[in-house]
Amino acid sequence: MNVGFLSDVVAWFTDGAHWWGDFGILARLREHVLLSLAAIAAAVVIAFPPAFWLGHVRRGGALAVNLGNVARAVPSLAVLLIAVQTLGLEEWPLVGSVPALITLVALAIAPILTNTYVGVSEVPDGIRESAVAMGMTGTQRAFRIELPLALPVAVGGLRTASVQVVATATIAALVGAGGLGRFIIDGIAVRDFPQVFGGALLVAALALTTEAAFALAMRRLYRGAHG
């Protein structure tokens, strides 16, 4: 990477016209974040309840882990193409591309499902038995004992899912939707490589910021869980 190219990248970032307006960095960042948040929220709603219940009853562990492994094995681009063939280029307000949303939800489900099940199912038997001896019902044990103890592991799955979703949300640009991926796709189309590099750098920075935020949250959760 030569100095001239780096100067072009710096010039791209320092050009105010690239930051403002409907197609500027801030607008694309907003689209990227909203799509990612919607996908993560949907994945939590879909994956967390069944994984928590299976972990609580300590059944279906192989099913949960295998489903997670299968979901990881399916390429996101393949899911996106199938979704586009099925739904077309439909978009929703705020969220943006529906096929991209479905693709990212499918990507996020696996780590949330697996980590939540493992976190709940591996609560020590001694703690469970103590809760039973105290007269706690199954629901009380689940939400007052198992959930707090399993939370750091479950949040670890959410952390993995969130970073993967943020990094992969660039695929929305492949179906004409918004997000930071637009800088990459549009830059390639017109051979504007400083824009391509700038878009990739923005995605990487957002993914690293997401990772750092979860690392901080998990540190606090771990301290809370261990007094």
C-alpha cells in the first residue's frame, strides 16, 4: 500500500461531502446499525427461549448443538440468494432489505442458541439441588438461579453473533440495500478504491467497537456473577 493511496483514503474521509446527506457515511452507518440491531433482536427472540428451556430441563442438547453447527455451515451468501429468489427485493421501513435481514438472523441464531443452552445446562448440580432444598419451584430456579449464572456464557454467544452480524451486514449492498457495504460495492463498480478501502475500514471499526462494548459488558457481568 503506497503513500499516495493512503493520502487518497485520508482525503476521502476528510471530504465533508462524504459524511452528510442521504448517501453519506452517517446515513449509511445508521442503516447498517439498524439492520444489525433488528437481526440480532430477532435472533434473540427466536433462539434464546428454546435454548434456555432445553438447558433448564437438560434435554435436547445434541439437537441444540447440531442445529447451531448446521446454521454455521450454510454460507450467508447462499441464504441471501434463496431469500431474494423467494421474497424479491422487498424492504421494510428502518430495517431495509428483508432478504438481508433474514440472512443475518440465520447467521446470528447459531451462537445464541448454542451458548445459551450450554450456559444453562452447565449450572452445577449442587447449586440446583440447593435451590430445590430451599423449596424453589422450577420457574424460580430457572430465573433466579440458572439465568444469572448462565448469563455470562449466554452473553458470550450474543457477542459472537453481534460481531458476525455487523461484519456480514455489508451483503445488504449486494441486493441494492443500504449500509456501509454500499461504499464497497459502489466503489468497486466505479473503481474508486479509496472509497472501497474506506468502506471496509468503517465496517472493521464498527465490528471492533461492537466487540469492545461486549467485552466491557461481559467483564462487568463476570464480576457481578462472582461477587
